[in-house]
Amino acid sequence: MEPRDDLELAVDEVRDFNRMYTRLIGVLDYPGQLNTPYTLSEARVLYELARRDRTHVSALRELLGVTAAHLSRTLSRFEERGLVTRERHHRDARFQEVLLTEAGRTAAEDLDRRSREAVTGLLTKVSRNELGRLREALATARGVFDGPAGAEVRLRGPEPGDLGWIVQRHGAVYAREFGWNAEFEALVARIVGEFGAGHDPAREQAWIAELDGRPVGSVMCVQDERPDTARLRLLLVEPEARGRRIGERLVSACIDFARETGYRELVLWTNDVLTSARRIYQRAGFELVAEKRHRGYGSPLVGQDWRLPLQDSAHG
């Protein structure tokens, strides 16, 4: 019998792991263990929709690897339950977008909570040393299949060309996802221009998030009108890079810098339609302090002011 090569051995080991993992998932199955009305396939759709403000149906189909008919039936059931709405893209009617309703987002959050509780219950039976081994093994598997460079996210300061990239990507992404006009891009250009023309590196900073060597995100921390207050500005994560907690890392970098620099509080202004960003701010400890309706960038919006006291949070 000829010795088997690494590929053949790897095929058998992956298949063995897949059978074991399938049995394990049976312990955490939907709807049995989690007591929800959703199948595993429906739960996957809810999960992916909850990670984005709005999603192209075609992109969702490719991401999940399901047929158009299967996804259409799932979305129709969700519409009947009041969980999603579907609408034509504001710029190209050939494309359809799907959005979670408030009920849908609540359902997705409840499903995520139940799933975390179920996995937590499973992992509480594992020793601390074994948990460390498990995390290392999972990281190794992700690195193999994602590619080591593709799996790495790096935060760095802006380099030549990055400030222009921030302006261009804000204009393009927000026009595509929310229909905002050139007024918004002009605002971003003014903010970036002021930063580039004369910011104080000891008091103000910007970060670029890199994935596989290319920029996929940005944020700025600048001094507000009050000298003891910093302002978070221009948080952006490219759509294809979302789901890797890049937004959380950018916000954390901004908070850490503001605290270390000695600011007493960090503030920001956003709009209520930016639900993914708002969830990041809430998890980071920001509090909503004011709201005001306005018409900006060609759309009726609700502007929001958020605040994070740095000295209080620094002392627990």
C-alpha cells in the first residue's frame, strides 16, 4: 500500500472534523436548543442582515451560497412576519435591497443572545488551558482558509494619499448606501482639509485600517471647541470588510488616544440611520445626549449627539 500524501490525509481529517462539528451543532440546533421559530438557514440570513444597514439581495445570495429561489422564499416569510422590507436601489432599480425592520433587528439580537448563551454553556465545561488551545486552533484554521495576509487587520497613521482616499470613499459609500449627495462629500473634504493643513499631532490623530495591505477603514480624533473635549469624526468601514470588528478597533483607538492625551470627554455627531455605527458607539460606552431633525445631504435625517466621559470611565 502506497503511503498517503498530505492532501489525502488532510481531506480525511477535514471530513472527520466536519462530522464531529455537525454533531456538535446538533447540540446547539435551531430551533430546538435555542427555542426560536427560525431554522438554521433562516438564522444565517438574519445574522448577515443584522451586520449591515442594508444589503443587496444578490450580494446576500452570494455570501450565503444559496439559490435565488431559496433566498426569495426566506425573505418572503420574513416579510410576512414583519421582520424585513425590500425595496429597489435608489440609483439602480435593477437591484433590490433588503433591510431589517425594528422587529427584525430585535429578533436578530435575541437570536444572537440565545446563541451566545448556548455556546457559553458548552464552553464552561472546558478548562482554561483547553480554551486557549481551542482559540489557537480556530485562529489557525481561519488563517489557513482566509489566507494569512487576508486575515490580518492593521491600524496605522495616514500616509500620502490616504486623506484623499478618506474623502473619496466616504462620498462613494454613503451615496451608494444612503443616497447622500455631494454636500456630504464636501463636508468630509473640509474636515479632512483642516486636519491635513494644520493638526496638532500631540492632540489630534487619524487612523487607517488596513486589510491585506489595502485601506478599508478610517477614523479621526480631533480637538473640539472646548480644549478639554475631543471629537470622534469620520468613522468608516468598507462594506466588504465589515464583520471583522474593524469599526470597534478604530473607535477603541480613538478612545484610548483621547484618554491618554488628557481629554475629559469624547463627543461625536452622527445620524440615526447609521445603525451599525451607533451600536459600536453604544458598546463603547457613549451615551445619546441630544437629537434634532434636519435635512442634510439631500435626505431628511435625525442628527444625534453622543458623549463619552473619559475620566469617569477611566476610574471605573
